[in-house]
Amino acid sequence: MQEPQSEIEDASEVLDARRMGRIRAAIETDDGAALGELLAPLHSADIADLLEQLSQADRRHLLHLWDEGIDGEVLSELEESLRDEIISTLQPHEIADAVRDLESDDVVDLIEDLDALQRAAVLGVLDQADRVAVEQALAYPEDSAGRLMQREVVIAPAHWTVGEAIDFMRASGDLPEQFYHVVLVDPRLRPTGYVALGRILASPRALRLADLTEESFRTIPVTLPQEEVAYTFNQYHLISAPVVNADGRLVGQITIDDAMIVLDRGHEEDILRLAGAGESSLNAGVVETAKGRFPWLAVNLLTAILASLVIAQFEAAIAQVVALAVLMPIVASMGGNAGTQSLTVAVRALATKDLTGSNVMRVIRREAGVGLLNGLVFAVVMGAVGLAWFGSPLLGAVIAAAMVINLVVAGLAGIAIPVVLERLKVDPALASGAFVTTVTDVVGFFAFLGLAAVVLL
């Protein structure tokens, strides 16, 4: 039975399972007209999601069938590795057409990884002013505010009135597509404050702009790392901020959407690194993904060998008391989990600057206390398990003591290791996991088997 047309129209702008199936069918049947109708109502972000869900072969087929072709907004929404894949399939003139109407910051983000031929083609279709702006942005260090900013800024002298600002904006033909503040500048083009558009529209025409400035005003140095930019926006609840050069002169602005992209990207990278998954994505190939994970699996193998060497030192004890082989993985596993909990808290706190030199000792003492308290609770549990399972009070006491020791050490290691790595200028999210796992395994096995060797034998 055919679905009512009204029901289809109600969902016309949603990338749901039904629409996804119809798109796949259009690709399989080479129906470019149907494909165009299905894609036309979709938002750029939905088209990007669609491309990420398709296989590489289907993506290429879709781009071949789609008469309108991919535009810059869609490219901006794509995950980075997938964007590189799609750009590599486009002709230089197709890339140029796609980015022609983008803001300067989006153009920089798209072309900074292109080869020389593709980059020249894109720069060649830009207006002179836009081309200069993009080339200047590319001259700034990678991952700096200069690469993130857009050059389109609405500025006004600090002595202007609300009426003068409104008249200027109405008469201007090249305002940014979206902006939130009018930046006030002195005669040397140095920002002195900004005024929100809402306050301008709600104020009398005769009121001076300088009397409407916001307390949240802050400038961003053009060489500031992008992670610091995102932190500043998040910390001070900024919507936009002017970017200044070494002389304090205005060179651009950063808006909240770009800052939040950096923040989300940083959180995603931290999660992947904590898991030892590198920077892989669902669209990466088998070989690429395997290469990204191999180093951390190799590190894990080395730590496992180190833990095995510790176990080997107590081979005689294990041979005499077989119960030790049954119980020792429990001690190491509990320590590993407790260490990971502390590590996750520490890495997040370091990223948000909540964990600093002024409070690190307090946090370390807190984690040691948490480890001790949890250790005592689980020591009672495992002591009872050891007694009930193997009928040995001494064995229960040994595993209880080892549990307390390992959980306390795990809490300390989970905080101290990422702090030390950050002081050494090593990314805590990248390297902490292997060290914490090594410490908890080695300490757990050594404490349990060492105590067993002394007490039971």
C-alpha cells in the first residue's frame, strides 16, 4: 500500500531510516533524479551524516549521480578523514565552486590539507580580499587562533552612537552572514570592547556604544593554541571574541561554533587516547585502524610481560598454594579499574584546568583516601570469600591486605602519573593508561604473592 503523500512531506527534512533506504535504492538503480529530490530538503549536517554512513563505493556513486554536487557547507560538516577522502575525488574546479561562498575560517579549515594544485584552484576563485585573508591565516601556526578565526568582523569607532551603528550596518553590503557583536576599536584599530546586537536594537539611537559594552569582553592573541581558545570560551561563556596580533590590533574574530568544535574534538581525542585507539574513526580502513592501535597493544604486551615476570618470582609459592593462582587476577583487576577511574578524573580535570599545582596535593590525598576506604570495604568482602572458598583465614587476610594496598596505590597512580606527564610536556591522555596499568598490575601481584609467600609458607 502506498504511503500517504502528506506523511512523506511531514518527514521530508529528516534523515530517517525510510529516507536512508530510498537513497540507497536510488544509488543502486542509478536514479539521479530521485536522488536529487531526496537530498534537496536535507540540511548540510544531515547530508554529511549520510555520507559517513555509506560505504566508500556508495559515496563515490552518490557524488557521481548527484547533479547539484557537494557544497562547502557539507564539506565543513564532514569528519576530517572522510572530508579528505571526498576532496581527493573532486576536480579542482569542483572544490573551488564548493568553497566560493564560505566564510574565511571555513575556507582555511578546508584547504589547509589540500595539495598544491587543489589549493591554487581554490584560492584562484576567491575574491582578492578573501584570498589575502586566507593566505594570511595559513601563515599562522597550525592549531593556533589565527587558523581558527574568520576575518569578517563588524567594527565601529567607540564614540559612535547606536543610531550611527545601525545606519552603518544597514548601508553596508558585505556584513558577515552571522555575527553577534559589534567590536569597538580605537583609531589604531585596537579593540576596546564589544556590544551585542540585541542591546543595540533595544537601545535609543542617541546612546553611545561605549555605554553598552559587556563585561565579558576579552581579546584572543592570534598565536594562542586552539585548545586554549576553546577553554577561554567555555570558561567565560563567550559567544564571540576579537583576535589581535602582537601589537594588539584587530585581525579577526572567533565565534562560539568554531570554539566548541575544537572543544569537542579535544574531548573525542582524549577518550580515544585513553582507550589506546589513537585517532581512528568508523570510516578508516582496516590497515589504517590496525596501524593506529598497534603501538598501544605493543605497549600493553610489554606491561603484561613485566607483570608476568613479577609472578614468575613467586612460582614456588603458587605451586604450593594453588589458590593463589585463582585469586591473584582479582587483586590486579580491581586495582586496574580503580586506577582507570582516578586517571579519567585526572585527565578531564587537567583538560579543564580544574587540577592545578595549587590543589594537586589535596586531590592526591582525596584519591588515596578513596582508595583506602574502598580497599577496606572490598578487603572485608574478599577476606570472607577467601575464608569461605578455601577455608583458610590466613589466605583471606592476605588477599584483604593486598586489596587495600593495591587500591590505595591505584588511586595515587591515577592522579600522580598524568600530573607528572603533563609537567614533562607529554599528553596525559596519550600515555597515562599504560603506566597506570603497569603500576596496578605489578603492585597488585607483588603485594598479594609477596604477602602470601611470607604469611602462608
